[in-house]
Amino acid sequence: MRLNPDLLPCPECGQQTDSLKGYRLPTFLLFILVAASFKHALVVGCPTCMRKKLLKLGLINILPANILWVCLLLPWYSLAAAMSTTKGHSGAVLKALGR
Ligand SMILES: [Zn+2]
């Protein structure tokens, strides 16, 4: 059995992947009149799980973020979804591994 050191298990589905992605993303954004409240977290997963999570975060935040959802979260999440299609572990994952 050959062990590939570049494969990492996805924390979500447990699948071994050569493209584990970790992005620091706003997970909750509440926007009321002029004040906005942010919650950030490092979202980690294989490309498939990452896009599922982005979709879920997008849906959760439509109402609380309202205007900011369109001008901030939508482009942010779209960018993260686009980056998740690239091959290889993302920078945050490599950094966590100390590489
Ligand atoms: Zn996964």
C-alpha cells in the first residue's frame, strides 16, 4: 500500500483529498441600518464540502445581511467557490500543517 503524504482527510466527509481547502470567511453577518456585526471562522473542507458550506452560509445570511449580502457576501463566497476548484491544498491548510 502506497501512502500519499499529500492526501488529507476532509473534516466534513472524511474523504481523502489532495485539494483540502481552508478559507477564513464571514460565517454570519448581521446588518441593521448602519451597524454590521461579523462572525468569522476558518471554513475547512474538500472542494465539494466547501461549495456545500458556501451555499449553506449564503442561504443562512440572505436575511440578516440583506444589502451587505449582495455587495459583500455574494462576491466573497463566489470567489471562495471559484478558488475551491483549483488543485492543491489552500494556503491556510498548508500553514496549519506547518509546510
Ligand atoms: Zn468533504
